[in-house]
Amino acid sequence: MHISVNNIREAVCSCDVLILPFSEEGPHPYSKLGPAIGRLVSRVWKKEFQGKDQEVLLMHARGEIKPARLLFLGIGKKDNVSPERIRRAGGRALTYLRDLGIQRPVLSTRFLHTLGQSPADFAEGGLLGLYRFDTYRSEKQSNRIIGLTILSRPSADLNRRIRHVKTVASASAFARDLINTPANDMTPTDFARVALSLRGKGMSVKVLGKKELVKLGMGAYLAVSSGSKEPPKCIVLEYRGSRKPPVVLVGKSITFDSGGISLKPSEGMEKMKYDMAGGAAVMGVMKAAAELKLPAHIVGLLPATENLPGGAAVKPGDVVRSFSGKTIEIVNTDAEGRLALADALGYAKRFKPRAVVDIATLTGACAIALGGEAVAMMGNDRDLLDAFKKAGDDTYERVCEMPLYEEYKDYLKSDIADIKNVGGRIGSLMASAYFLYEFAGQTPWVHLDIAGTAWAEKDRPYIPKGASGIGVRLILNLIERIA
């Protein structure tokens, strides 16, 4: 979708539809746009339209003004208006208009400016909301928004923000595409091929195959891959926009998770293609960082593999040696993501990072505790945790800090190895994070569990049902904050 800024009056703007945002309270500034618009507003205001959040009403202008139609768009009470409320309004308005076959809407920003809100947030919500995944449909939907015109005085800051949200929304869509793609077309090899396509613009990519992983001693990661005929691919992306020590991003990249020998129930197993949502988010971050030319040094580590119950699959009770040298008793093969992440976290230390962030669909306990509303966050560095909280507030990819008490280590005691990979149902959200802490060590580290938020079960204003792409906007905001 093309986005342009044009400083012309609403009443003389020839367009398919003019979008007018409203709060629930009056008066509104639209009476100042001329008597014709004032008359049109008065016909419906507080009669057919109340200005409630997400409320929409389309009216034909009947030739009284240049716009063919008006879209009245509610954003709720003034006291509740925020950048997130404006993002939701953008998603709601543009998807509504797209489904009606309208292609070139125009946004009036007069009221947004009086509220201190940026139209760039509206554009971001619209871009995110218009996402579709129809690769596998024989009949593709033809309705689409071609362009959005923002009626505002042009400024360097607004143009910069629009460029930024377009890049970030594109990266989120890129991550959603990866996650939504069926596992037969998104094997570890396919995932690595996508990563290799990102080379250039300051980005280097290398892929470690099974021979290199055996030589490195990544026994935990290799154990996960042992049941599948698809070879593991450990993807290393590096973007050098700074000479400072890097932020290393580790993304869980299980391209399909059956649970292995500890087989999952069949109901809902088709969604387990989304178990690489953490890796997809990291790849989206790397793509956007290079395109935005961020002044940051970032490394992405994506230990990609499938988790299947083949004849050579790892068994409950097996003991493996990790990259760090620690031995792990595998009590449950469905707790496989942490095994791959353990070796990747150990490998991350080779880059002498200033910080390490892992992002993973790690535990069902996360979804039970927080539903689909927040990311569970744990870590060992207060400054990094606080920065993520601010980034979550900015992007509305909210994080909820959970405890990482030393006592959780006791949950992971093994009778025969240094550590076991599960600590039982009680406290499993925190104990699973503590397992990763054992391999992150004293490096500043944050763990993001996105198991409840990586997949949307129903349409939201700017997140269509399916892969949410969560983590891309959150981590990019964090990197920009600390860069």
C-alpha cells in the first residue's frame, strides 16, 4: 500500500472515501471544514453514530463535497485515546473499506492532531491489519487498498515515521508468512534458504549443517533433530550497523513439533507449524534492521529442526551432552525447544554479546497463565527487563515479568545428569525459563515466551487470525531504544 501526505482541505479532496475519526465526546472540529461537511456530520452524529471505539459508519456524500463517501470512525473516549487505540482504528477502518472494494481512502488528521496523536500509528495499524495469507488458495481475494492519503502538513518527522512503520509492518508480514506456511514447505532447509536470501545490505548469513553441529558438540540440539529425515540447519545471521558488541537474538525454530516420542494429542497438532515463530520473528527483526540501517550490531541464531518420532528419535530417559558441556536428562521429548535453545545460548557467548534475547513458543503454561494477551518475560538484567517493558508499552506487544527464583533450579534436579529438561507441571513456566538461565549464565539475558501470543485464534483489529508475527515490533523497539 502506497502512503502519501497531502496538505489540502478535506472538502475539495477527490477520493473514494474520506475517513473522519471521532471520539465519543463532542464538539468535533469538522464543522470548521465548511457547511457541507458540517451538515453531513450533523445528520448522523449521536443519532446513527456515537463515536465508540471500533464503531464505523459509511455515508454517501451525494455530491455535496468532493469525496464520494465519508467513513465515520469511532476511537472511544478522549481520555482513553493512545497510539494503540489509533493503530486499532487504522486496522479496523482499512480492512472494513478493503472488504467493501474501496481502494484509495483519505484520512483527515485534524482531530488526531488535537489529541496529540500521529497518523503514522493509524497507517501502521492499517498496514498490519490488511495482511492476508492466501498463497495456497486457488481463488485469491481481489479487493485491496492500493493507497492511503494522509491529509496533513508535510514534515520530515512524519515522512520518517511513515517510512519506519512501512518497513516494520513489512517485516511483521514477512514473519507471519514464514509461520503460516505449512511445514511441508517450511522445513529447516527451506527456512535456511529464506535466511540466505537476506544477504547483503550489511547482512551476512551462514548455515551450519549436521557435520558442523556434531563437531561443535551441540548434542542437545542434535537430539531434537534425530527423529526426522530433514537435516537440522543452524542459521547465523549478522548485521553490522555498529562496531559495538552485538545484541544476540536466539529464536526457537522448530519448523514442526509433533512432540517426538512424547507425542502431542492429534487435536490442534496442525498448528505446530508455528513452533518456529520465535525464529521467524528474529528473521523479521534482522530484515528490518538492515533496511532501516539501524546503528546496531545484531546477531540472529536460529537452530532449525523438526521434532518427530522416527526410529532414531531421542527417547524419554536419554542423556545428552550440550554445547556447554552440561549433561541433560531428557524426561519429556516434547520439551524440545529448550534443548535447541540451550546449545544456541551457549554458542551465543562466542560473539561476546552485550545482551542476549531468546524468543520462543516455549510452554503451554505461558498460554494458561497469560492467555493471548501478553508475553511472559524473565531475565537476569534489570536494565534490559525495564527496557523491554517500555518497548512493550510502545508497541502494545506487552510483556509480563515473571519471577526467576533460585528455588526453581531444584525443580530441574536430575538423579543421573547435571540437569533435566522438565521440572513437572507445577511452576513449569518459570522452571522452563530457569533451564535456559542455566545456559545463558551471567551474560545480560532476557527470555520471551510467546506461546500464548504467537497465534491469534480470531481476527483482531490489526492481527488477522493465524500467525501474529509478535516479537518483531517489540524487539526492534528494544534495539532502537538501547542502540
